[in-house]
Amino acid sequence: MLKKKEAYKPIEQEKYLASIRESQLKNIQKKIKQLNIVPEELQFSQS
């Protein structure tokens, strides 16, 4: 980077996408706990 006078090294796409997926899963888990949802109430549909 410019401050350290080093070349820019972007994050690998796989690592970036994995971190986004992980944070989204954590957010979903927090929301499920907040709403007191039990597994029987969850319904996933695949199309």
C-alpha cells in the first residue's frame, strides 16, 4: 500500500467469498436465536 510503500495485494477471491459466507451464516444464527425459532419451524425449499 502507499503508506508502507508496498505493492497492493488483493485478497484471494475464494478467501473473500468464504469470509462473506461465514459472516452471513453468523447473522442468520443470531437472528434465529433472537426470534426463538425452533428447528421444526424452519422449512427450506429447493427449486
